[in-house]
Amino acid sequence: MSAGPPAEVTAYLRAATRLLPATARRMVAAELHANLHQAMLDARLTGHGEAEAWAVALQQAGPAWQTGVGLARIYTLPALLRAVLVTGALGGAASALWTDGETPVAAAQEARP
């Protein structure tokens, strides 16, 4: 076996993790590499050579863009949603504080005879 993954695997990992924040990119790439490596080992058990086994593993993983979009949904969108919600909450609080100092007065109710 070679010392490292083939260039195709490295390119796949880079493309699949491109949309992720830098903090998660390395961890996710390592986990994805481990999954690809296991798929390669499984393919080796079926009689494929190492290069063919890596190709089988990449084929089973699917397109890098599709994997990347799925990973971005998990790692990027929740943070983006939190940022939008916090911004909305702070905007609402600021709007409430920056009124002209006038507190809305409830309309008086009159009793009907």
C-alpha cells in the first residue's frame, strides 16, 4: 500500500469540504477520508487492486459537490440560522429601545348602557 491517498482522493476531500467553515473542515475531511479508506479496503477484499479499490470507494461516495452540499447543511446552515435569529432578536430589542420615548397607551374601554 502507498503512504498516502491518491491525488483523486485528496481532490475529492478538498472539493467535498470546500463549503465548510475552517474550524470543521479538517475534522470532517479526516472522517470522510476514514470512510473512503474503509470502502477502499472493502473493495480490496473483492479482488480489486489498490488503484481500482480507491476508484470504487470514490464511486460509492458519490459526487463531491453532492457530499459537500450535504455536509454544508449540517455544519454551515445551523450557524447561519443562529446568526439570523440573533440579529433579528437584537434588531427587535433595539427597535423597542429606540422608540421616541412614547409608550403606547391602551385605549380606554367605555361601558355600554
